Amino acid sequence: MTVNRFVNKDNMSLLTDLYELTMAQVYFNKGINGTAVFNFFIRPTNKRNYFLNAGLELLVDYLLNLKFTEEDIDFLRQTGRFSEEFLEYLRNFKFTGNLYAIDEGEIVFANEPIVQVEAPLIEAQIIETFLINTLQISILVATKAIRCYSVAEKAILVDFGLRRAHGTDAGMIASRSSYIGGFVGTSNVLAGKAFGIPIYGTMAHSFIMAHDTEEKAFEDFASVYPENTIFLVDTYDSLEGVKNAIKVAKKLGIKIKGIRLDSGDVATLSREARKLLDANGFRDAIIFVSGGINEYKIKELIQDKKAPIDGFGVGTELVTSADLPYLDCAYKLVEYERKPKIKLSRKKMTLPFKKQLFRIYKNGTIFKDIIGHFDEHFDDSVKMLKLYIENGELVRSLPSLKEIREKALINFKTVPNTFKSLNQYMTLTPEISQRLLKSAEELKEKLRLKQ
């Protein structure tokens, strides 16, 4: 039998931490499988003032299709850790619970319940690893992308990060998340097919170097793609490269779609390139910049130095979120069989009870977020957690990726301007409703008396 060593839908059930399954075995043996409520949230970091929610569609797809195949069961049997009765339970496994979640494309803040799972305890436990794994990278990259978008002004942004991503799956998720965060497209062809994201790309330095001269390389490429050539001009000398692009375009009688600068003092080079292009009648040619680009570099070039740059290819810094390579996120039990649960560890205390997040806007801007009991109500507020899966069935239609992107860019306008700073830490701390706060304090006191 050939073992598939790569992740796919047929083996996704085993993409979990062992302790999820060993805990599930104990729950099963001891008859502990009542309805549990778990919350997914992000802990505070002074490197992000807000987060852009992403990854929900991937989670929904996982929950609706999760199953253990006979190969999975056979492997688990071979480990010697699981009883036949439990393996039979897994053979018939299906997520039958409820999924509440904040929409993709919404702005969220630290400590807010972004996803709330209400399901039999074993089901809610087994899905933990995938849930955290998928939402963490999705939100991480979407937030990095919207930060780039926030300072790019009219310049377009394209995801160039696939080859630098931490694995192929991470590259796919990064392409999807960056599109949600305001990027116009990706170099990732598979992401174009899978998600309908526009794909971009022309040539590499190796293409230039494979020819005897830069001019010949440009001519060969432009003769095949006369309407869609962006010349990579910095292989040898950037300004000479611009001159060669102009020479070839005039020789072939074509327009120059653009040039790309991948190194050097791109602020100065872009100005000189713009002069050369304009002087030779190529005023519509765009100047595209790549190489070590992040939101800080974009701000420096566009807002501080006013460089005439029309677009950026953002790669490594985007897909790895280099300045913040992970989110300290958690998935915690907050209720079991209608009884509140709380973790009292110092600096990692959790908030008990099934919850709702209420958002209040003022003059089109996020003014206040309130975390309350699920059944609470606040005037002029919007309930952010929505029911997507009920009793294991999808009950809310999922928007297209384009619709999520459009929603994200609209929602970004509701972020207070002070929160959009790249360097100054200012954020919204959600309020805890008086009723929930009182309930939590009573629970903590009750637990202290038991100790």
C-alpha cells in the first residue's frame, strides 16, 4: 500500500496533535462527552494594533468534510494507544456541533472571541489543532497585507511570496489571505486556479542571463508577449536596462507595460527611470518594485520619499510576516454542560461562558467592542459572532473571495486612524459587560474557596 506523505483531504483527520486523540479516548472511555463551548482568540501583542479576520472558509470546509478513513483507523490501531471501541467511534466520526464565527474580512482585536465552537466535547477537542493552525496563519498574513495596503496609496500590491513561504500549504493560504488584505493578485498560479485570484508575473534575472545580451532577452520576451511585458531592468545596470527596454519597444513598435526594479536605491532609480520613460513617450508605463519589500519600506518610498512607484511585489516579508512571525492565539474551553469553565493561570486567565461580541460604531468608526453573555443585548450594537454551522450542517452561505476582499477594504475604513500607525502601539481593548464580569468574579471566588 502506498502511503500519501503529503497533506490532502483524505488524510486531514490525522493532521492533529496526538494529545487531542488521547484525550478523546479518555473522554470516550469515561463517558465525558457533553456539550462543550470553546473560544478561539488572539492574545495581545504590541506589534499589531488590530487584526484582519481570515481563514473561516477553510475551517468551515474542514468541519463539513472531516472523517477518518480506513487507512487512518489502521494507522491509529498500529500505535497501540486506542481501543477498538474508540476506533469504531472515529470510523463514524462527523462534526455535529455549532460554529459561531466573526465574518472573514472583519477587523478584530486581541482577546475577542473570533470563533466559538459548541459541540460534543470529543468533537470540539479533535478539531483544535487544525483550527488554530489555519486561522493563525490566515489572520497573520491578512493583517500583514492590510498594513501594506494602508500605506500604499494608489500603488498596487502583488503577492510574490510562494517560494519563500514555510511550505506549499502556507503559500496557498498566504496568497488567499493577502488578496483579502488588499493585494490585487499573486504570482502563485495554483492560487489563481483554486481561489480565482488574478495572477501576475513576467521574467526573472535568469531569463536575462540565459541570453547573450539584455537587449536580446527583452526582444525575445516582448515578441511573445507584446501586450503584457514588464521588463526586469536591474540584472546588470538599472538605467541601462531601462534604455534597453525603450530601445526594444521602439524597435518592435509596442508599448511598454512597465519595468521592474528589484535592487538598488529604488527611490532614486524610479525617478530616473520615470524621466527616461516619459521622455521617450512611454508615460503610461508603470514602475514596479520588488525585493525586501514590507509595509515600512512601502511607507518610506510612497509617503516619505514620494517615489514615482506604481506597484510592489511583496514576498518574504509578507508570507512569513517577518516582523511578527506568529500570533499567540488560543482555543480554550469556556463552558461544559452549561457550566462555566475558567483558566486561572497568571497572565493567561480566560473568560468563561458562551459569549457574544457586540460592536458599536460612532460616525462610521469602530467605537467600542463589548464581550458579553451570549444572550445579552446592547442598544445600537452589532452582534459579530454569527452562526455558520448548526448541528453539523451549513446554515449560512459563504461569500466569494472577491466579496470578502471588498468587505475587508470597506471595514478597514472603520478602523480609527490612530490605530493605523505602523510604529505606535494603540489599540482597542474590548469591554467586558457588567453581567459577564460579575459572573466571572463569582466563579473565580467559588473556585478559590474550593482550593
